[in-house]
Amino acid sequence: MKKLLSISMFILLLTFAVACNTSDEESSNSDNSDGEWEPDGGITFMASYAPGGGHDTMLRTMSSVLSNEGIIDNSINVINKPGGSAAVGLGHAASQEGADDYIFSVTSSYLTTPLQGNVDHSFEDFTPIARLGEDPYIVLVNSESGISNFKEFEEFIKEGNATFGGTSTGGGSHLLALQIEEAFGANIEYVPFEGDGEVVTALLGGHIDVIADNIHASKEYIENGDMIPIAVSTQERLEEYPEVPTLIESGYDIEWTLFRGIYGPPNMPEEARAWYEEKMKELSENEKWQSEYLDKYSIKQGFMNGSEFESYLTELNSTYEEHLRTLGIIE
Amino acid sequence: MDLFSNIGLGLDLVLNWQVLLLIFGGSIIGTLAGTLPGIGPSAGIALLLPVALGLPAGPALVFLSSIYLGTMYGGRITSILINVPGDSPAIVTAWDGYPMMKKGQGGIAMGISAISSFIGGLIALIVLAVAAPLVSQWALSFSSPEYFTMMLFGFATIASLSDKNYIKSIIMVLFGLLVGMVGMDFISGFGRYDFVPELYDGFDFVAIIIGLYGIGEVLFNVETSFKLNIKKENVKLNSIFPKWKDIKKVTASTLRGTGIGSFIGMLPGAGGTMATFLSYSTEKSVSKEPEKFGKGKMEGLAGPEAANNASVGGALMPMLALGIPGGGGTAVLLGALIVFGLQPGPRIFETSADVVWIIIVGLFVANILLLFANVFLIPFFVKIMYYGQNYLGPIIAFICLVGAFSLSYLVFDVWVAIAFGILGYILKKLDYPTAPFILAIILGPMAEDSFRQSMIMSRGDYSIFFTRPLALTFFILAILFLVYPVIKRKFKSNK
């Protein structure tokens, strides 16, 4: 019996030791024999949205391609810190200051949430690594709504009674909703949800009228006929849905896509930043990545390195700021 | 779609020694992960995800879902033995399980809860096998107004949980709402009381329960000499297994718990936890001796345990059929499905029938294995407790602190656990109930969010809560639950 007791104590101590080890990693990095920097131990990928959403899918596919294709040998752990239009995630990332074993996915909310003044951090505080692609929005209705084409959609919106679901306040889908509201000259009630899953469910159940989503989150429902695609927010029609018109050709000058990229915590060591940037470049050229992520989720290839990405964001940030100001979200 | 040929397909895939070994390994790992507070289902599955990635999709997902089911069995062990719930659905288990342990009936408590878990888990899996695509539509009919009235119903059940002092219960509910409010509000995007970055996400709920129950109990027992009532004769085999008449006594509770667990467990968010609370208050309401609840009543243990494990099958339905995770554990499973290139959704039953049915049949087998494993583990755990009872205080404190730290490797969570431990001690000393507090932390934020979403949807019209059939049903249930204890008391005093 004493043996069993000591075994169970041993397991507990082991858990403790493993836990300590993980937290100590930051301080115990070693250069390998070539002098090239490499992370020592596991890496954390953080998604600021719930599992099943765009960030989560990207990071999970990324981690599987990186491991299976031998681009990164370290074990990768994907974590989710959903809430507050990525504010929770940004707070978590900020708390990792100086860490070299932690990167996170960024999209429009990474600009809009700080712009609204809800967090003390702005994108300039974090370490740019790479932009990986651009994700178009698709406007969808429930197939039982009686709306089946753009003309009927236009009439419906102009009645001024539509509820429009999206993820988080001031995020990409919210800004698109506001642009539609402005362009159509009709009132739209925007209902914020916590993640893509909830938004899709709300539309499927017929609880809201319209959603704007990234293609992957609703693909399944478009194919089985539960949802009808009404319009896309890109410059040109999408290859996958050639019959779906763009908002621009329908007479509303709205082009709105979501960038998808990777950032590191504040003051990430430069050697680590360069290492991740290199790995991301390798990833974006990988065929598996193109077929399992970009093509599968209808995301346009658009690699940018860290400094390009940062200047792209600086420009975009002032566009967003302008948008939010005109729409009265910020003063 | 033919059910029997599907089950045949699943059986065919499960019945080979490699898959069976994976199910067995997953179940045992899950039980151990569930036993350690702070690990629980989501971390347990996430920790072994890299191992599973090396396997083909079907066996890997069977392995991961066996871990999930195993944690549900494991979570109850520390609840019963040392009053430390490993995860939120195991909180209720501690309310009557730990008092039974203190009475020297720990073995019986573990046996009863293992059997109820088994029955609950099994029936819910049958429901899943027969009706998943159909039943998951039920989850679709739920939206913000339904969630809000369901949360109201949840609050109403607090009334039946607290029979002694209503004022104290109300104070605890308000305090719970305050604690639950900390963190980022996603509807407005503004933070509340988030003075340090660790609080952006709010308090870690598991750190709170580890502190409140585990550390609080240790502190309380420092005053008296902390000894469990385990005598030599209690360790003998015939007194640690439940008797047939005990099992018969709790059959009705188990079945009620199963029903509640299968349906409520399906709802995203607080599914599993809500189900256990609802089952407990249902048992207390229908019982002829409600005053014995919280002091080691078997029905109060069996119902929620059945509900807890039934919610596993329940949560898998919307996960597979709609791609919506019902809780932390299914969220990680959903991630695994996506990594394996499967698209959860209504068509998964056709496009990936092999994977779906290997999971369902595999869980069926895991459930049977887990029952045996858990019953045979009883003597082991009872003996550990017998030999360890003199050192129990330090051991529990150690497990609690390590558990709190391992939640997200933050020392902050250790301080949270200690702070709530001191609070738990004070509350116990002054005889304040903790159930309303815990329930308010869970329900408060969800009630608030769904209320505001409903109000946006209806443009400020309150009738949205009364014009939708399901919402109205929960509203009426809430009123019934509030009025029922009063009527029952009147009825009794008239007699």
C-alpha cells in the first residue's frame, strides 16, 4: 500500500515539475550548436476567439502543417482566449512581454479594439511577424427567409428592420454592417455574438436575419442549402461562388476584407522574431498549407514580412480610425 | 440511413485490439486527469492532442473522446474524497459525496456515483446514436431569449437549494454576480474591475472552486483535528461497495438526472454544469426528506452524477451535427476534428460516417470499461485515504495549489485560490451557503449577455421573452420553481 501511495505522490510531483518547467522556459533559452536561435521546448499559439472560429482554425491548421511538414520540430499548443473583441486575447498577449515561445493570430479587431480605447495596448506595442493572407466576407441569409437574390435583399434591408449578426462590437463584421447601413441608407440592428459558431447558429435557427461571415465558417451551410449567399465584399467575384455578385458591382462601393497575420508579444527578442518570420515564409510557400488552408478556406495568398506588415497596418489603422469616427463609434 | 448497419460499421472499427487499447488507455488517462484538480477535460484532451495527431482520424478521435468521458468519471473522485471538485460539473458531487465520505461511506458514494455515471452516460449515448441529427435541431431553436429565461430558471432553482436562510442566500447570489462581472464585457468591449491583465478574462472559475471548497475545507479543519471517519473495518471489501438496495433506491434519481443531462448538456456554454445543478435541485424538490440533502444523501449524489455523464453524449450532438462545442472539453475535441480535416456540420453523418460511428461505439465501450475500472479502483482510493488521513490537510492544500497553478501556469491563480480559500473558511464559519454564490458566478454573465442580445434583437421590446414558446416555457418553470417551496411548506403545515 505504501508503494501505491508513493506512486501517486510521484505522479503529483511529476505534474508539478512539468508545470514548473513550462513556466521557466522563458528564461532558459539556449542557442544550439550552429549559433542559430531556436525556441527551447514547446510553443504556444494563441487565438483571441473561441474554437471553431477563423483564428482558431488558422492556428490549428498551421500547427498541424508546421509539425507534419517538419518546418517546426517543437511541440505546438493552441490556446483560446476569447472575449472582448480580442481585448482579452490582447491582454493575454501583453502579459507575455518578452516571451519567445508565444505568437498569436491577428485580424481587424487587433486594430479596431485598441482604437475604441478599450485596452491600453495598440498594435505598435506588439512585435510584427508576418501577414499570411486576406479573407473575404460573404453576406448570408437563411434559406427560409424568403430572400434569394440581391434585389430581394436590397428591398429587405431598405425596410429598415433587419437584424445583422456578427462577432464582437467594432470588429470586421460590425464595420461591414455599418458600411452597408450607411450605403443602403437604412437602419440595421447589429447583434454582437461571442464567436463565429454562435453567429452561424443564430442565423440557422432563424433568430437573426443577416450575417456577414468568412466563407469557411458557413461553407457547409451554403452547400447544403441552409444559407443563401447574397453578396461578397471583394473587388471581384470569388472563384468558388461565381454566381454571387460583389457589393461593388451591385452599386454599393464597399470593399472589405480581413487580413490574417501573426504577431508576437511586446519586446519579443529580435532573434526569435526573425526565426518565426522565416518559418512563416516557409509555411506560406508550402503546398500543404496552400491546399489545406488557403484554398480550403478561400483565403487569398498575401504574404508580407514583419516590417511590410507593420507599415500595411499603420496605413490600414488610419483608414479604420476614419471609418469608426465617421460612424460615430469613436469620438 | 440505417441505424443497425451504422452501429455494425462502428463495431467493426472498434473491435480490434489497437482501438480497444486506445479506448482503455484514454479512459484511464482521462480518469487520472479528471482526478487532478485544474486539469479537467479540456486540458486533459489538449495535453494528449499531440499524441493523437500521429494516429489516423478515427482511432485518434476515439482516444480523445475516451479521455473526455474518463475525466467525467475522474472529476467525481476528488469531489467525494477530499471536497475538491476538479471541474465545474463536479461541484454538485461534492455536496453530498463528501459528507458521505466523512460518515465513512466513501466507498459507497464512489460506487453509487460510478453506477449512476455509467447509466447516465450509456443512455445519453443511445440517444446520440438514434437521434443526433434530429435532436440537435433542438439546440438550434435556442437563442438569446431562451438562454435568458433558462438562466432565470437557474436562478429560481437557487430558492430550492437554500432552505435555511433566504437573506444569506440572496447576499451570496449578489456577491456571486459581482465576482462573475469581473473581466471583459464582449458586447460593449469594455473591461470591468480588471485592474491587472490577468483579470481581463475574469477570475478563473476553477481556481475559485478549488479555493472555496478545497482550501476552505482545509482551513476549517485546522480548528478541529482533521480526521476522516475511516476505521479499519470500513476498509473491508463488503462495506465499501454499494448494496443492491442502495442502487435500487437511487434508480429514479439516476434516470431523472440522465434526462436532464441529455437535453441540458446539449446547450452550448454551461450545459454540463447547468445540468448537474438542475438535477440536484430537482432531486431536492421531489425528495420527501429535503433537509437531509447536503448531509450525505445518496439521491443528491446519483442524480447529478448521471446528469454529468449524460451531458457528454448531449454535448457531442451539437458538436458533431452543428459544429458548436457544448463546453470546454468538446471545444478541444472540435478543434481536433478540424485538424483532422473533418468538417462538423449536418452532413458529417454522411460524409464521415466511419469517424462518427467509431466515436459513438467507442464511447459505449469506454463507458463499460470505465465502470469496471472505477469500481475496482474504489478499494485503492479508500485505502489511500485510510493511510493518508492523518496527513490529509497538507496533502489537499498541496493538490489545490498545484491544481490552481496548472490552470494556465499563472501564480496569480494560486493567489486567487488562496483568497477564495480564506473566503470559503469565513463563509463556512458564518454558515453562508456557497451554492448560490457558485451558481450566480456561472449564470450571471450568461444571463446578462443573453438579455442584452435579446434586447438588441427585439429593439427593446420585452415581449420577446413571452412570445417565443421555449422562452415562455422556461419562464413559467422559473415561476413554478420559485412558488413550489412555499406551497410545499403551506401544504405541510396544513397537515
